[in-house]
Amino acid sequence: MTEPVKLLQADVRRGLIEDLQTTNPASNATVVASVEIVVQMLGHKHTADDVECDNLLGVLGQRAPYLLARLIRVEEELAQERARHRPDDAKAPDGAPEPGTTPTP
């Protein structure tokens, strides 16, 4: 059984968004091509001097900031959508932290 995906804490997500603000999110084509690279890497036997995987890792490394920017923005949109559709009685009372946030002392 797989563990359900948990959203990043809101304050952490905001910090990452700020760090990645000048980075354009990856396009659909970049996401698909990156997943294909991961599938290729998982689909062959690795040797001690695996030049193929080294090359694929280099390509993924170049795409990482754009993929992360997209992931963080999508997660922020998901958190906003969840908050928008949460029943009023399930919303945090005034002064209480939202679920997924770290309370500050």
C-alpha cells in the first residue's frame, strides 16, 4: 500500500515559490519528456561506468528548476482549491493555524 501524498506545509511552499519566482514552470512537453527519461533509466541494467544514465541525469538536472517550479505552483493551486471547497465548519477557527502549517510559538 502506498502512502498518500501530503502537501508541503503552507509556509514552506510559500518560501519555495519565492525562491523559484524567476523560473518559468516546465511545459507539458518538458514534463512528459522528463518522465520518459526516468522510465528509460529504470528500464535498463546499470553498469559501473553508465554513460547513458549520466547523460540522462544531466538532462534531468538541467530541467530540475523548471520541473520544481511547476510542481510547487501546482501544489499551491491544489492547496487553494482544497481550502476553497472545505466546508465552513472544517475551516480553522480565527487565530488557529491552517492544517499543514507549522504553528509558531
